[in-house]
Amino acid sequence: MKKEKRCFVLMPFKRSMDGVYKEAVKPACIESGFHPIRADETKGPHNITKSIIEKIFESDVVVADMTGKSPNVFYEMGVAHTISNKTICIIQKATPLPFDIQSYQCIIYNPTKKGLDGLRQEIIDSLRDFTNWSKNATNPVQDFKPTRRMVTKKEISALNLKLRQKDAKISTLERKIDSQKRALIRRLRSKPFKKLSDKTLQRVLEDKELYHTVWNPGGRGIYHDYKIEKRDGRKIVIDHNTGLCWQQSDLPPAQDYSGATKYVERLNRNTYAGHKDWRLPTIEELMSLVERKQSKSGFYINEIFGGDRTWIWSSDMVEIDTLWIVNFQMGCCYKQSAKNSYYVVGVRTEEDQH
């Protein structure tokens, strides 16, 4: 996939400058195939100085508006100048051009409708010709830096290669460790308990390192090797690591525990996906699906499963008429009455097919 080109925009945070960005700079970037970013567009709580410095380094091009001679913009432009030849300087006609960069190309514009149209076109031309002009010094830092004290691109490439090689070795070692760990915890209990206490369940989660946002936040979770298959027109998810086969489609509406058990019985009567050994999962099996991070849809479960996996029945009882369920939206499990309504998913044990 082609990497998205990014253009970071430095300009004073003033309402009077919004038109320059929205009517000239931003559309020019988009038209030239660059994704425009301005510091105040970053959402959520964050360190704005850290964000600005990171974006200056990460962006392919920087547009710096020196109008008003903002100290912040000048400082940030200096950082960009130190990195490479990737800065397009712009300034309003009423602002004198700073002495240090008077001998370098700078786009001078008027903040009128006609002036902003002209600015937009000049930025488009500069962005489209970026590959050519970035080869030469476009600022005093790049022009006069003592090259013998600088790390060359060739040296950086060599260092990056060594880092990638080390990362590959680390990944190989991590896979070996995971493989050894999987050998210890690959099989999960499939027979339901008639009485499973909080204390016992918490100990099981810790022993098997199953992740639980409250009881075992340090749990690493189980490594999964998922694969979607279609059998008799029904989608299922095979986990080659745990040896479990999960129902992926045709999930029924939420229902009480009695309805859940009857639903699984129907799966077996109908030989769902070609099998007659479907059952409700134990709380161990369900908790093995809990991921350490939420998916894009907000659930602590791999998106390969699809469907609504908010609350799911397990087959493990706390006592008569009280069972364990898993909430994948919260990444934990609870005790609930058998009369409550939750979702159902069938599971069966299948030999590893590797």
C-alpha cells in the first residue's frame, strides 16, 4: 500500500489566520496529494509541544507561515530547517521578511480572496515540484551546516538496517517464547463446573495468564492462530492454537440460560456446519478470547468474530440459577442470574490442523 504523504502546517493560532489555512493551504495540500495537518487539529488530551515536534519530523513537507513573526512558528521552522530541505515558507505582504531567510524562496501573499487563490496555486506548484527543489539547500541551516559533523543519509540507512535486523531477531525470539508458552496452556477446560467461586476463577485466570481488565490486568492472554472457514455454508472460526472451533455467524438474539442451552441443542440437531458436538463454552474458553486491547469497534475480542459479542453465556455455574458470563465490551466476567438475557455462541473442540 502506498504511504500517505503528509504536510505539517506551522502558523499562528489566530482566528484571523483560519481563512489562510482553510481556503489556501489545506486545499492546496489535498489537491497535490498531501494530507494536511495543523497542530490544533489534533484531538484528545496530549502534550502539544511533543506532538508538534513529532509531526515536524514525521511529515514529508512543512508549510511555515511567518506572518506576524510568531516566536513559536520561528522556533518550529528552525527545527524543520535542521532536519532537511522540506520547508515551504509563506508570509503576508505586510510582514517584512526576516533577514536570515531573505535570500531564499518565500511565497508572499495578500489575505484577500484573489490573494488566497494565488497562494493556493503557488503552494500546489511547490508541492508538486517537491522532489526536485528538496535536493538543494532551501534554508540557511542546510546551506551552511558543517557536513562533517552531521550523520549522512547513507549512515542513517545503515543504522536503520541494523535496527530492522535486530527487530527481526527479537520477533523471532518472541515467537519462540510464545510457542513454548502455548504448549503449556494450549488446551482449556471444556467440562463445565457446577460450582465455580470468584476465588477459584481468579486463580485460574492468573495461572493461565488469561487477561481480565480488573482481576488480572497483567495477564498476557493467549496467542491465537485464527482462521475463518465455511462448512456447509456456515462461517466458523478455527483457532489452531487452542484447538477450538467457534460459531462465527447466525448468532441468535439475547435469551435466558435455558434458551441458550436449547439453542445449542438445535445446532446439534441440525448438524450445524457439519458437526453435532456443539456446546456452550466454559468461562475459561470464553476468557481466552479476551484481548489486551480493544478493537476498533470497542470490544476486547478479535474482530474476526464479528457480530454482537457484548455479553456471552458460559456453561459454568456459580450456584444453581447463577452462571458466569463474559462482557467483551469491558474485558471481564460477571455472575448473573440464569433468568437474565444474554447472547449465545456455540463452541466445539477440534484437533489442531497445522
